[in-house]
Amino acid sequence: DLVEFIKTLHWKEKYFDNDILDGQQWALAFESEDKKLDCSGSNEYPAGFDEFIKRVNAMARKHKIPFAAQRSF
């Protein structure tokens, strides 16, 4: 499930590609009893980001939340 997946992530605080002047920004803030993750980026993504997006979308579909996350290349 999404929460258990997030608990396995070991992402840095910041991800930035300074060679791109315009693009996509993202942020994630998560906190549970045993995990805290607060990270963001601009045009750069950590390992596992595509799987994270896939799991967010699956959760949204399961709970009929009108939401879709995607990453453009």
C-alpha cells in the first residue's frame, strides 16, 4: 500500500536540475509514528518516484478520488 511504500523511501531533502529554467516542481511531506519524509524538487526526481506516482494514482482510483498524478519527461 502507499503508506508502507513511503516508509521504505530514503529520499534526499532537495532534488534540482539547474539546467532547466522552467518545468515541473513537486513536494512531498509525510509523517507517521516511525517515518518522517519532507522533500521537494524541480525537474529532478529520486529513485522510485515513478512507482510513487503509480501508487498515488492507484489509491485515488480505489477511493474514487478525482485525481491523477503524472510525471512529464
